[in-house]
Amino acid sequence: MRRSVQAAILAAAGVLLTGAASEMTVAEFLAGMKKAESLGPAALLSSDVRALRAESDRVRQLYVADITRQKKAGGKMHSCPPTGDRPKMTGEELRQYLTTLPPAAQKQPFRVAVYNLMKKKYPCK
């Protein structure tokens, strides 16, 4: 019995490690949002909401780091958010953009979609 418990723990760890290494797609993000909405107030305690928040935070940190690096390098910028302020986006704004993407585009990583939205929202002049 002890071996079966150990095997189950190792299998779960393998799944968690594999999942952490892959990026969430737009479709997966939207499915998580839909599931969270169906939970109502209980969504605040949901692991799905924590996963969505973690992915959003991760992508935001990557975006800010990329923009900062591009500014320092003095080259072409991906997008031009207001200086001295972190780029802002509401959840509703994000949802509207993601739901308007065609099914083929919903297969792309969530990160790519957010970068595209930021380029649209903060174009460089």
C-alpha cells in the first residue's frame, strides 16, 4: 500500500511539473473564466481562479520586463504604454478582447494574446 501511495504522489508531481512548464492557451484561460463565473462568490476560493490570477500575473511581469528591456536598449518597441505607470487593463477589457478572437487564435498562448492586446491598446507613434 505504501508503494501505491508513493506512486500516486510521483504521478501527481509529474502532472504538476508538466503543467507548470506549459503555457496556458487563450481557450484554457477563457474556460477557466467561465468556470469561475459559474461558481459565483465561491470562485474566490477556487484553485481555478488562483491559476488564472497566477497566469495573468506571470504574463504581466513578462510584458513589463520586455518593455523595460526594449526601452533600455533604445530599439524598436513592441508597444508604448504610458511612461512611469504600469500598463493597466480591466478584466472586462481582457475578456472582451479574448472572446472576439477566432477559434484558431484561441489556440495560441495567453501570453501572445495579451501582448497583441497591449500592442493594440498602446501603439507606438
